[in-house]
Amino acid sequence: MAQLDDLAFFQRLARAGSLTATACELGLSLSAVSKRLEARLVVGLASRTTRRLTPA
């Protein structure tokens, strides 16, 4: 079932066109959406510290 959830997540992301729009549609934070995407792709999209977020 997790794979179906992931597929629906990626489909919504593709339709929304951005992480921000996807986060708004799902009622999640941008951070939650990007972390989920990173976890599924097994790649870092950004470098996170307690003070800053920068592209990886």
C-alpha cells in the first residue's frame, strides 16, 4: 500500500508543478513534502542545518 501512496504523491506533485503547491494542496509544510520526496528518491534535495536550508 505504501507504493500506491507514493505513486499518488508523485502524481499530485507532477500536477501541482512545485513542492510549494503540493504542500498547500496536502495541507503539509514545504519541509514535510521535500523530506518525503528525498526519502523516496534516496537523494538529498537540500542541505539542512538548524539555521539554513541550501540546495544540495
